[in-house]
Amino acid sequence: MKTLLVLALLLPLATRADDLAWPVLKIPAGAKLTSPGESMAIDGMPVKIYRYETPLNADMLGRDFEQGVTQFVRRAPAGSPGVTYGGRRGDFWLTLQVTPLPNGHSQATWSAAPRFVAGAQFKPTKPPGFPPGAKVLQQVDSFDAGKSSQLAIGLDPAAVDAVAARLQDDLRGLGYTKQAYPPRNWSDDGQYAAVFANGREELVVSLRPERGGTSIVVNRISALERLK
């Protein structure tokens, strides 16, 4: 219930994630669900993601997937062992990514997003310390009960040392403390990595020099049990 409340507060009042008529995943017989993600958002778009292992192959899964959707698409990139299927069911866009496993089974990742629901997408809040001048390339928010997380990936036009100095100052002002791990923040090739903590919240930061700026990864994890 807490998970749905957090996501509801981020969405417009007219379209809350828990009010949507989400499609239901039907797991094939003999399949094993391994990693559900029932309260997530990618770049502000609510999404549900489920992963399972099944004895069925990609063709069999694709035929079953195609039966329940319109605008069906199939993509099998050259050189990749996996296949991705997509299609529309009502106001939702569904995808199914299938990858063969060494044991002869398939790993299937099924997702649903309300791409055709007006007002479903919201503007995500950046993690603490994420440079205000940086461009966000992708952000994934997870609202799991008892532990929420934000993963933001971006690009800043400034040099990596300047980004690191500014980020450390900003986080210090917000009450975060840089941790003793990792023992070295800078690698020999100029990459920066650090962990900051504030109570039961942790920020894992990674910076890498790129042509024309600095690539940034900030992973915010809240309610860590080991930080009690």
C-alpha cells in the first residue's frame, strides 16, 4: 500500500498508477517468476516488469504474445541471441524480450506501460546531487515496499573533476557524508566513484570523462537495512 501511495503522489491526480486497469501477465505452465517489478517508472512513465524462466522457446512465446495484441512487432537484432516482441493491448504497450539460456530454457521479460493514457507520464525528480546542468538520458524509479530507488544516467558538459567537486559540495550541503568505501575515488584513467550516505539512504555515484563532458550515473537507494 505504501508503494502505491508513493507513486500516486508523483502522478497527476487524474491518472494515478493504482487506478489504471493494468494488463495481467499470464505465466506459461512450468514457468518460474524470478524478479517482479510492480511499481516502477522509466523516464516518468509508469511500468510493470516481470521476468520468468520457461521451457518454451522464443517462437512459441511470440505466437502466444501475438494473440492478445494489436500493432504487433518483432525485432531480432543481428548478432543478438534475443528476440523482442511488442504490441498494444487497450491503452497499454506491452513488450516481451526473450533470451535463450544455457540450460535450454528461455528467460522472458514482460513489461506493460500506459503509453496511450493521457496524463500517465509525470516529470521525475532527479536524485540528490545530480548536476542541475546535466542532461538526463534515462531515469528509472522503483517504488518497492520498504526500499525505493532512483537510477539516473546523464551527461554534463563540464570536465569530470569539476563535476566531482561540485557534486561533493552539493551533497555535503544536503547532509550526505562520503563513505570510506571505495578506498580510492579516482581510477588511473580518470574515472570517479564514491558512495554517500544520509541516514538509511545511500547514493552511489560514478563519473567518467567523455568527449565533450562527463557521463554521470547516480543510484539512490532508500531504507537500506544495513544502514539502520
